[in-house]
Amino acid sequence: MMMTTTGNKSIALMLTTTTTTTEQSIIIAATTTEPSTTKTTELSTTTTESSTTTTTKEPLSAGEPEPTIISTSTTTLATTSTSTTTAPAVVYSNRNYSFWPMENNALDIISGLDGIGVNSPTYVTPGITGTGYALKLIRDRQQYINIPTYKSFVSTSFTVEMWIYPTILQDGHAFGLFSQYEVATKDYLLHMLIQGFQLSIDFWDDAVTGATALSTNTWHHVAFVYDYPSKTQTVYLNGYQDGSHSPAGPYLGMTGSINIGTILHESSNSYYDGLIDQVSLTMAAKSAGDILNDATLASWHSFDCDITYDSGPNKLQGKAVDVTPALGKVNQGLEFSKSSSYYQIPGYVLLGVASYSFSMSLWVQRTKPGGGTLVEYVDQAGTEGWCTTPLGFSSSGNIVANAYIPDNYVTGPVVPVDTWTHIAITYSQTHGLTLYVNGVSVGNTGAQTNNVPGTAVTLILGNALNSGYCGPQSISRGPFSGYLDEFRVYSRELSAVEVSVLAKGYTCTDGIMNDDETDIDCGGSCSKCTVGQKCTLTKDCNNVQCINDICAIPTCTDGIKNQDETDLDCGGSTCTKRFAPYSFWPMENNALDTMSNLNGAGVNSPTYETHGITGSGYALKLIRNNNQYITISTYQSFVSTSFTVEMWIHPTTLSNGNLFGLFTQFDSPSTDHSLQMMVRAFQLTLDFGSDGVDGTTSLTTDTWYHVAFVYDYPSRTQTIYLNGNQDATRSSVGPYLGTSGSINIGMYQAGGIYNYFDGYIDQVSLYMNTRSADDILNDATLASWHSFDYGITYDSGPNRLTGIANNVVLASGRVDQGLRFTSSSSYYQIPGYVLLGIASRAYSISIWVKRTSAGGATLIEYLDQAGTEGWCTIQMGFSAAGNIAVNVYIPDKYVTGPVLSVNTWTHIAATYSPTNGLTLYVNGVSFGNTGRQANNAPNVALNITLGNSLSSSYCAPLTISRGPFSGYLDEFRVYSRELSVAEVSALANPR
């Protein structure tokens, strides 16, 4: 498996070679994983062989098994079939169709194929992810999971994957894993099982059995694949093909429940004994590369979506302490700047198994020489009893990798300061520990064992938290200073080629289609894909459709999010492009650009204060009388091009006759050679030097504003936006022609005249294109959007307000995933709502609700961010009779709606403005309004709590009966404006 990245996309690559007696077959599988979409592309050159049934055993002498790809006729099992067999009747996507995480229940969190325990199976902790639960089945008690809803597997491809931990295996016995039974006739009985000690997939008298004997009390990843076009059954063990059979099937059974943990054989069952976890069903034949990724990519923290998010299959959530997002090697990384900085990831079960193969890969940029800890292991219980330091720096700055008992280490070169360096370590008992620097091996311990505690371990990046010895050997333990990015952990030994690809990036002749190339690797000329270029795969060229080997023109209804659309394909109402910022200065205690390295430096010692507009972190504070500002010395051209600048400002001084610079570049005093974005007295201004437009709305001091300045080069139009709404526009302007000058934030310059801003500036972004009005409105007013689809804590809105989940689990939602609240202690809390804490400020809230019990409950509670008992209010919930109700606080008024049906998804929205008051909507229809009124707030940032009441104070519930909510929530959005009736209706009627 080779992992690499392209822009903000992530690519998993597997390069596999199989030699026959006459020629070579090369399989390249690429899996692209993004927060919003998954794309699989494959390129194959196949061979023919006389055998139609092949079993491949993992070679044990080499330390780590090599993947074997077998070709039958003109079909390669890991790739899209080239057979001319009729296509399946139903075509599914390559995403999971169903997923049973076994989190203390057998719910399918994607498609609702929920299971029921038979004979009281239990759930134990931890599972394969090191946290949560796994299903425990006892064979003698005939325990299993039954899924009564029928699911068809007739004449179609499918893949079933799961983690298993068998406690009993025995020759001559069957141990059922996943099954469906219609009748004991050929191809009418679907069995995925362990036959004795080997894996098997059987359609009844039509089967393949793996070659490798499983062992008890060991976690195994197993996968069963049926490829309908090629009529091929394949079993995989721990990511590697273990057996294959063709022709087989197709499966024809048209009735029967799905059972997990048993198989029905005529009138008797064969039960499994042990643990089962993370069961997934995909209604497509997953590629060998995808399955290897699912089985062996233990974690991948890219720090691009959210600094805690794991893009790997196990979703091991990180914990960041005193680290900040910063410009990384690939998009965003982490900065470690304090002695207390560290990043912690729990849940590595296989790393806790003695002498189990592993690999680690990360990018490092040091800012100080000398020693420091890069990676530390501790047992997951967090005790001082066991720890080790596998990677760090010696006191002289050499990179060092350690193996533990016997204590051996490999010392590499001194890693230079202020330079990105790729570091990787690989381990297997056969080959020992190998250290790579920038893709090149610098040493190896030779064959050896590796001691670990036999329990799940926690990894700590950037510091040494354990006070024990921790086997540092030549590593000088202590805090790391600098930047880290793209941290990956594998539960296998990567090859030298795979490490090299992680380290070197991409070329036109690397043999891999990456970086969105349609290039020499694929028969092209190494240019980025555009419409009309050659393509060879179903979906190629950054999600542009490939039709008849030609990249087709993207449309709003092609079912693909392409050309950066936020369009009809994704549930929107327009087909507009959504571009990432060119530069972004979050002002997190510095003026670093986390996107394009246009880093700023403070002039006259500006400071950073908490909290900024996101309710956490920092904002830049400038004092006009001290002539403070930020200067960015690297030149950025704005000549004859479109651009957009957005930021949040909180002015503390404004006055007639004065200018307050916000974002400027000065070349000369000539017309169109001085770029000025500023506040002129009380109004916003965009000016190119005697060629500008002034806003119409007067700003006030001590108030947060979102401001945007847009220049559209094709139409020669300047536009100013205030709080997401157009404030002024002027055409036939420019273009801007200045070809020199620094960028300044917080300062206006015209020749020798300087005018400084006074107040706070936060979240400054630069786009080298014209942002749409909708995008700007979204940036200004979408306070948060927790969809629960990309990690339980992730905020898809612009402010990235990370949620905190307590005793809630991911489950099937109204749109993809949602949250399930099952306990009296369940709640979900989101801090950082600055504008919601301002008295009588307009807002809107939208949420999908599915109750599982009647009566009263709290849906939404506000609490001042300090967490004190001094201020709170219940904004939304249920009366004792089950009516939905929304409240407004001082004067206390409420709107009561209908009783919500149990076990039915219902859309609830509340909108407020001082003019219109509070309005309640149910399924897009207004159910009442308070009329004009004020709304009290503490004038500090608020926390929102979903599903429970955490405060012991009164909290003005009015008709709401406070208490824990039982059921499901999904698609929670908060806006800092009053939505229209049409906008609420659109949210209530998703595609």
C-alpha cells in the first residue's frame, strides 16, 4: 500500500506485482478519501492463466506477506473487470452500504438494517479501535445477531468485511460469520464462515476456502468479496488475498434474514465463538487496495479537516493540548511551540501485540536543534508501568528510532532546522527496525523481537508525558519544538518503495496516477485533466466523469461533486464552484498563513488576545496610537485578476475624517496602483487608488463584523459585503495594476501617509477568484454545521467549532450519519458561539429529530461559556405532553408546536429577530410566532448543549419539561441571522 496526497485530497496506493511463467501482471489501485466523497480508480494490465481456482498462502519467511493478485481469463480480481459478461441488474456505489460498529448494540448506522441479539449476546470493551465495544458471542449458548429485514444479494457484486477475535476453533467444525439462507440448493445459501481454521465463502456447493489457518485469541481482519461480472469469489485475511475461485455463482437466494455469528445448514446452525467488531457491507467488489487499507491503516491524521480527525478506517480521535493548526507540508499541520504541547491518540490495539509488524510515517520541521521526543508509547490505562520512546532526537539533533527489549536503536543524520523532513520507521520480527529519512534507509537493527504491554497503547506526539524511564536509549526526551504533519500508522511493515512514495511526492513517470494527472503514467502527456483529455477509468481526473475514454463536461446533475461544486449533486440549489482559500491567517497567536506561506510579521509589537470570533483561540489586537500592524513582505500579485478578501473585525475606534486600514498593498500613488481595503470614517471602502467604491452602512465600535471585498476581473466590478450582505458595488473599475509592495493587515499607506486600524482582526482569508454572494453569506452567518458525517465532533461550517460527545454514539441519521442519545447522561456540547451571546442578535437553528420515547426532554440549552451557573436558558425542548416548544428569554415567551411522533424523523427550526420575534417551524411549516420582542443574552460567548440539561439552575424552561432526550439527532445548524421561510423549507426537504 502506498499513501500519498494531492492538494487537499488523500490517495492510498497499492503496487502489486505477480510473475507468471510468461509475463508480468501489474495492478495499481488508488483510493481517494476526502471528507465529502470517496473515489476509487484502478488501472490494470492483466495476464491469462490456465488455472481458474487459486489459493495463495502468505509467505511467513519474509516477515510480512506479499499481496498476490491472480488473473483468470481476462479478469484481474483487484480491478474493475474487463469481462464482457452482462453487468449486474443493480449498480451500487463503492461506499459502505451498511455498517454495524457494534457499539453496545447491533444497529446499522448507514442503511437501517438493524440487528437483534438472539440468546442474549453481550458487548465488551475495548473493541479493535481500542475504545467502545465489540460483540461477544458464546457458541455453547447459541448466540448471534439476526437482521430480519431482507437484503438482496442476487446477481450483484458485494463485499463483507469485519474484525474477528475467535476464542474457539476446531477441525471439522464450522463457525458462522455472515450468512443468509433460503434453501440448501446450489447458489441459494450464502455462507461466510471459518471452516475448521480457514476462511470460506460458500453459495452452497459453490465455494472457495482460504489457505491460512487462523489462530485463537488474535484479532484478524477478514473480507469476503464476490465480483459479479467475473463470477469470482475471493477471501482476504489481514488485507491479503487468501483464496479465490472462478467461475462461481451468481448467488440466487431471494429470501432470508442476515445473520451475524451463525450459519444455517439445513436444519442446524453453526455458531461462532469470540468477538466480532466493525462489520461492513459494500454492494460492490472492493479492490485489493481498499481492503489492504481497511485492514492495515491503523490511523492517518492529516490535520487538514479537523486537527483531531482520523482519515483512516478506525477513526481514532486525537487530543490536542497547546498545539495550533499551522501551515503543513501538505495543507495544514500542527505547531508545537510550548513545553506543555503534545498530541495524543489512544486506541492502537495491534501496536500493543508483542512483535506485531508496524510502520509509522510523518513529516517533521524542527525550529530548534538538540533533543526532543517525537513519538512515545504508553499503555492505554495511562499508568506509569509501561512506556517506550520509539522515535525522537539525540541531544546533538540526530534522528533516532528505538526497538524495545532487546533494546536496539538506529541513529540517523542530524535533521536540519526550518526544513521539512520525512521520517519513517518500519518493523517486522524478521527484518527488525528500519529508519528512513526522506525515503532512504539509514539503518536497520536486524531481526529481533519487540516488547509491548499486550494491551492497547496510546501514542503521544511531540512530548514525553510519562515520568518513567521509557527506554529512550540515545534519545534525549523532552518537548519537541516545530511542526508535524501527515502522521500515519500501519499495522504492517511497509516496503522501501512504499516509504519512498510517501516521501518523494509525485512525478509523471512514477508509475502511479496521482496528483490528478492524466499523464504519462496513464498514456497522457502529464497535464492536469481538463474536459476532452484522455482518461482510462470510470471516474478519473478529480471526479470528472470518464465517458468512452474521454473526460466529459461536468454538469449539475451528473451525480458527482466535481469542479469544486456545491451544487445539485450535493443537495444544493445552484451549481456554483466553491474554492478553498489561497491564503488564510487565523491569527492564532501569530500571523502565519496556514495555506500558502505568505507569513506576516508584527510591526510595533501587536498582541493577540482571547477569545476571537470562534469563541476560542486568539484574535489580532491592534492599537492605532502605537502604529501597530502586520506586514507580509512576500510579494503577491493582484494584477489583472479576480480576488476576494474576507475577515472579521471588531473596531474600538472610528471617527469622521480618518482612515482605518484593513488589507492593503501600495505600489505608487498612480491610479490603480494602490490597493486599499479599509474603513473610511464609518463606512467600508475598496479602492485601487482614485478608483474605488464606498459602502453605505455605518459601522459602530465594539461590535464584531464580517467584511468582504471582491473584485471580479472579467466584469471589472468591485463589491463590498457587510455581514454577508452586499453593501455597495461599482462596475468599470480597474483592473489593479500595482506590481510591487508588501501586503499590510491593519494599516493604510499612500506614499508617506499611514493610517492604522484600532481594534481586533480575526480569520483573514484571501481567495484568488471572485467569491459568490452565497459563499460570502455562508462565511458570515453560518455559525456552525454539525452533520456528524465526517467524525462525531467535526463542524463543516467556516468557524470549525469542535463538538464534545458524551455517551452518544454515531447511528443512521436523516442524512447519512447522525447521533443517538440512549443514556440519562448523554449530551453533545459545542462551545464558541460569540454572536449568539449578544442580546437581541438575530439567529436561526435547524435540526432533525427522531424521538424514541414520549414526554418531556431538553433539546437545546444555552450556557455561558465560562460554564458557571449564573446564566442559562432552555431554547428548545418538549413539554411533559411531548409538544415541541421553543423559548425566548426576557421577556419570557414561547411557541408551542405539535406532539412529535415517536420513531419518525421530524425537522425543527427556530428563527429570531427583534423585529419578527421567535418563530417555530415543524417540517418547514410555521407553527407560531411571539411577535416583536427583545431577547436577553449575557454578552459573552455561549456553549450549546444538545440532548440534556447540564445546569442545575432554573434556566427558564417555561413549558419545557427539562431532562435527557432519548432518540436521534442529525444535521444541526446554527446561523447568526434570521432565515427566510423559503430557506427553512429547503432545509426541511433535503434530496
